[in-house]
Amino acid sequence: MKLSSHTARDKKGKNPKKPQFTPVKHRLNQYYATAICGNDITSSCLYVAAICTVFAGYLAPVCLVIVAFILFLYRKVYAEVGDALPLNGGAYNALLNSTTKFKASLAACMTILSYIATAVISAKTAVEYFSHALFHVPVILYTIAVLAVFTVLAILGITESARVALSIFVIHITSLVIFIGYGIYHLCLDSTILMQNLATSLPSGHGIFAALFLGVSSGLLGISGFESSANFIEEQAPGVFVKTLRNMWVAVTLFNPVIAFLALSTLPISLISESKDFLLSDMASVLSGKWLNIMIGIDATLVLCGAVLTSFIGVGGLVRRMALDRCLPQFLLFENRRGTTHRIFIVFFLMCSSIILLTKGDLLALGGVYTISFLGVMTLFAMGNILLKIRRSRLRRNYRAGWFTVLFAMAATIAGIIGNILIDYKYLGFFLTYFIPTVLVVGLMFLRTKLLALFLYLLSEMSKRVREFNERMSARILENIDKINSQGIIFFTKGDNAANLNKAMLYVRDNELTKIVTVVHLYTDKNKIPSNLKKDLEFLDEVYPEIKINLILKEGEFNPGTIDAISQEYEVPLNYMFIGAPGESFPHNLSELGGVRLII
């Protein structure tokens, strides 16, 4: 069949409608993705060298090289899982697809805590660097302000956030290169301090093994942020994830050991330990004076803010995935007009702000959460890799980590957790203080159907008890109503016309609580009984269906004695007996009748 080059037309000769395509979501390239997680992991250069030196002394550069080797192993571990399961969630996603959802949620809880701690610590440290290098500001207030700014950036969208992150990352890397250049130049001019530091004894009299163990354990803080890339893998273009892992590893391997070595050549070990909060600023003052100190202060502020941004982006991908899996409330998935799940970022901001207010800026507790959380996350990721090999071996993947690589990497981070607990056992207590409530919240989501069923059962039981109580009370009330209404009323008539009888019925209906009215007619001569009396009462009985009207014809005279006899016979109190107004010829005084009432 010959193909025509012009556009096909429908039967009416018109061009058919163009097919509707769903717009392809813009994904991050290598540079944007690297910047987002790179700001987090490279911000460790600002403090990890000093922390590692506190515990390892002059062996700090060696410890950080070992940390870089451990990260090299984890690079392969993450690459395999991310290639096989390219979904947001990191360790949560790895465990979710290889074990139970609850176990996967434990990893997610650790990751969320890690992000909270990262955001708060980074924001507060950024404000402190800014205050130290430029001018003093209220730390708590400005920390919350930093968190608020990056909440807005996250809500605006990941593309806009990535551009900010890339700008920060470029400035940071440039600053570090300049800083290292001055450090090398200073070392070439004078190596006296380095020689003196190498001649000192190890901290606290530790042997080489203990110093290396504690140094590596504390130095593992330098790779915090490596897990971030796996939490927003869906926002990355194909093939980018593995490149981000490589780029982060290269940055950590180049900068952390080199800066630790230059610190030994610039400051005495005692001063390095004392300057752990502003190590690079103090080194910059020695290397080139005030201007380099200001540059490092500004750079530190920016890159730590970039780490805050990474926390928002990472937690956004993780929480969205958990909400989709119904591990967290569905209202978090609501998207605004820009297509971002702004509720996740607002809740995250509120959590971070509440913690900074509750701790009043004391980050020791959050430091414990931070250390154990991210090391726990990496350990669980390695465990997810193992389960993936065993239970999901048929999944297609281009990258594979060997068994030795995975087991050694997992053992290293487990040892790091143990080492940090040995450094300060309070870390574990602080971690559990925040971890247990987080697990309880997720646990409630898992148990919500059973809890709702229990609530429904309790509600049903309560309704049953209330219904039974209501039935009993209703029966008693009706019984009392019937008892009240069963009290009959007697109306004595001489044979009044229908109008007077009607007035008597109206009075009873409007004023008395009764359903029974007995009309009594006393006669002495049977022939003088009013002929229409029975007929009139039958008519009124139909007019007032709510009142039962009875007629009693009784022989006798109307006098106090007769009234008493009738009261006893029909068990009607005297005050429930009514008469019409008597005339002047009535032989008795009303007081003699014992309380009989007038109603006409």
C-alpha cells in the first residue's frame, strides 16, 4: 500500500484532532541532583575534621580516608538498589519491596528523624557561622526564619529549589578550592605545626586501634547526606542517580581528609578541638586573615542552608511515598497549583520549628538523633540490598554489589553506631526519645483499621447500653404518664345542654392531665333524665378523641354524702370532681362539698 505524505483526513475531509499527550515531568540532570545532595554531604567539611581530631588526634586524616572507603562500598550498595528499584524512599523503598511494610517504615522513621535533625542543625549552625563571621543576630529567631525561607522554596517546586542548590554548591566548591590552595601554600612555607602535631600523643591515652575506631565512628558524620539522593530518585533523569553517588563520593574523598590534614598543619591539635564549631573560620584567619575568614563564613552559611534545602526535598519525596503507601495520612498528598505537595513541607517546617523551640537551641539531643538515625538508615539500606539479592534476584539491574561489599559496609556502619554510643551513651537516649513517638505515629496508621473496628465495637456497645437505658427510662416515663392520665375526673351535670358540656370538656382538655372524664347525672325520677344527654356526650366523645367520656346515671340526690360515696366508689379525689356554678336556690355551701371545683 502506498503511503501518502500529507496528513490523513477523516470522512468529512477535516484534519483529525491531535492526540492529547500527558506532559512529561521535568527531571533533574546530574548537576542539579548532585547539588541538592552535595550541599548536605559536603557541608560536613565544616565540622567533621575537628570532630574526628578530638577522638583520633593526628590520625584524623587516616580515619577520614577509611570513611571514604566505607562510602565507596555504600556507593555500590546504593547503586544496585536504586537501579533495581528507581523509586523514592531510600531505605524505606528497599525494605518495602523485600520485606514487610512495618519493617520498612522503621527505616522511614529513622530517615525522617535524620532529616529533621539535619534541617535544624544545619539551619542553626548556618546562623551561628553568619553571626560569628559578620554580625551577631538572634540565633533561634533567625534559625526559624531560615527554615521558613526554604519551606517556601520547596513549595515553589523542586526545579526552582535545585537552581538555588546548584548556585550554593558552586560557591561552596569554589570556596573550598581557594581555602585548600591557601592551606597548601601555608604548609609549603612552614611545616613546623604539622611536625609538632605528629609528635603528640593520641587523645586520652588511647592506643592506635581505639583512636582509629572512635575516629572513624565520629568521622562517619562526614558522610551524612549520602542517603539523600535515594529519597528523590524519581525526580532525577535516567542514569543520574548513579552519577550523584559517584560525585558525592569524590567530593568526600577529596575534601574531608585534605582539610583534616591541613588543619594539622595550621593549628595545634588542642586548638583544633576547641575550634570544632568554627574550625575553617579559625584556620582562614591564620591562613590569610580577615577576608578569607569572611568568605568561609558566608560560604558556610550558604552551604548549610543548602543542607536545609536538601532535607526539605528529601523528606518531600520520602513522605509522599509513605503517604501513597498509606503509612501516613492521605491529606499530605494534596497538591497545589504548582504541583507540589505543600502540606508535607509545612508540617515538616512546624516539626523543625517546634523542636528548635523546645530544645531552646540545645542541639546535643538532636546530635544524638542525627548520628544514630542516618547510620541506622544506611545500615538498613544495606540490609535491604541483601534482601533484594535473596528475594528479588530476578529484578533487572545494571549494577551489582558483591556480598563482601554489602556485608562489610553494613558491619562498618553498625560499628559506627556502637562507637558513637560509646563516645556518649546519651546519644542513644536522645535518639529513642524522638524515635519511639515517631514509630508510634506510624504504628497507629498500620493499626487504624483495627482501632476503628475497636472504636466501632465500643460505640456499638455504648449505643446498646444507651438504648437499653433509654428503653427503661421511656417505659418508666410512659408508665408515669399513663398513671397521671389514668386519674379520672368526674363532672356532675343536671342535664346541661351541649354547649355547657362542651365548655366542661374544653376546660378539662386545656387544664387537666387526664384521658378519662366521667359525667355523672343524679336523678330521683328516672323519667326526668334528659333525653339528649347520652347523645350529646357521644358526640363530644367523637369531637375529643384524646378524652374518653363515660356517662353514669345514678339514682340519688346531689349532696355531700352522695359525693363522698361516689368518690370512694370510683376512687376519684374530691378535688377532681367538677360541677357547674350552682344557682341561688342551691341548698349547700360549697365548703360542705369537700373541695369540689367549679368549671362553668
